[in-house]
Amino acid sequence: MTRVNICNYKLALFMVLSVLLAVGFMACAGSAANEADNFVQIRTAPTNYTIDDLKAFGFKTSKDYDVQGLPDALEAWKGFWGLDPYNRHDYELRFYPSHDLAVSSGKGHAINATGAEFEATRDSQVWTEGVKDRWQARGVTDVSSAGSRQAPGPTYQDWAIVGNLIMLCDGLDSEQAIIRCGDLIKQLQPELSD
């Protein structure tokens, strides 16, 4: 092979590898988007869940909230969990006597406590227990300077209802929160896993 042929070969190989790498990144991004797009936010369950069901697969509780003022709720917990024990995420779990009550009495409160709705109504929440835990400083990259700054925002960006359980899930945005809700649901209902 001549020197020119070797250079052309290396250039062609580089271009092919670049295209394959780009396709791989798009597939991963598309997979996460599909997971969030196909997520069923309200679903029934074969049983009523308790906090012990979540503790059985490693969910750690950090606060037991007083549910006075949270209509029909039996209990509410703040805690954390993750597939990787070194990369856990925050959740707020609210338990109701039934799926129907979780939807009818709890859905509006879940919406009110997450994402943009929470940000807009933080100072006028109907259920104020744990409201400080639902707001936090987050590291945000500041492109105008080296490093990052802390920007406050809602801890829980989205929610899900599975049976009698409402879960508020953390994330930097709704899509990430939905994926984390999905991961927790898969632990509760392993038959749903791929």
C-alpha cells in the first residue's frame, strides 16, 4: 500500500467509526426518550403495597411524614433507592387504602407537588408536610464561567401511581424522573421488566 492509500484507508475507517458512534449515541438517547414516551403514569396493581414491600428490595426510608391534611392517605415516606447502591435517587411515597382513592384523592396532590406546578405553587401548597424536602438546590453548569452554580428547583419532577401507591420521583427534568419512577415500578412488579 502506498502512503496515500494508507491515509485514505485511515480516513475512511475514522469516518465509519464516527458514524457508528453517532448512531450508537442516538440509539441510546432514543431508547431513554421512548421509555419516557411509552410510560404509563397511572396503572393498577395486583395487590396493595406497603412500605415494607419497597424495603424488601433495598428502599431506604429517611422520613415518615404526618399525613394529616393529605386526604385519604394512610402514610407518606421520604426515602431513596437505586439499582446501584452508590447512585441512589430521592422518592416520596404516598400510600392509600386503594388504587381508586390514590387516583381520586391523591393524583391532584401529586401533580401539585412536582415539576413546574410545584415551582409555581410552592408557597401555597395544600399539604405542607415535607414541602422543604420537595425543593432543593441543584448543580447547574454555568456556561459563562468555569464551574457550576446552585440553582433551586423542585426535587421531584414527575410522579406515577401504581396500585395504591403514589410515587414522586426526582430528576433534572420530567423525562429523567419518569425513567426513575419506571425503575422503581419494575422492582415492585418484576413481571413488567423486559
